[in-house]
Amino acid sequence: MERLETFAESMDKHLIETDPLAYNNAIFYEKKGFAYIHGKNLMETIDKEFNPGGSLYRSLDNSNVFRKKEYWYNLRGRSWAIHDGLLHEKFGQHFNNVKMYKPIEKHLDVNTFSQLST
């Protein structure tokens, strides 16, 4: 990230934007100091619904390798379940239209994965 910021700064850019293509990528970027232009509500809904009592949690029924019950608190597991179509089945949407940004030399404190300590 430091090299990317140095490069962007050398081009007189003050902001980095990215489109995370998967749930786990968005969480990775959060940890690197990115925040959301679009998609934060989706990310918060995903977290809420994967926690005990939520509809995504209830859908982790061990019916296949991508829907193991223990995936509710596992970043990659959640991402695989979403990739397997769980988000679409429950909410009629895919993981898309998520856009993130990070100001150069600033770390934005965003955490939409409650099972991950900051």
C-alpha cells in the first residue's frame, strides 16, 4: 500500500479508488484503510445476516462445501458462501456495485466484519 500511495502521490493524485470483486477483498481493503463510496450498507447487512439469528446464518446448512455452518464467523467461508449464490438466494442480489476509496497517507477506520477485531 505504501508503494501504491507513493506512486499515486507522484502523479499528483490524492485518492485511491478500488472495486473489490469479492466480499473478502472488501474486508481486506477495510483493513488497509479504505472506506466505502458505495456498498457499506450491503456489507453491514451481510455481517448482520451472517451472525447467529440472521437469514444467511440460518442458510449455512452444511448442504455443500461452500455452506458449512462454521462459515458464519470465517471471512473466506462467508465469501465462498456468497460466491455460491447465498446472497442472491436470500436477497435477490449479487456481490457487486461496491466501490471503495482511500485518501493518500490517511487510514480510514471502517470495520463491517464484526467477527474480525480491529
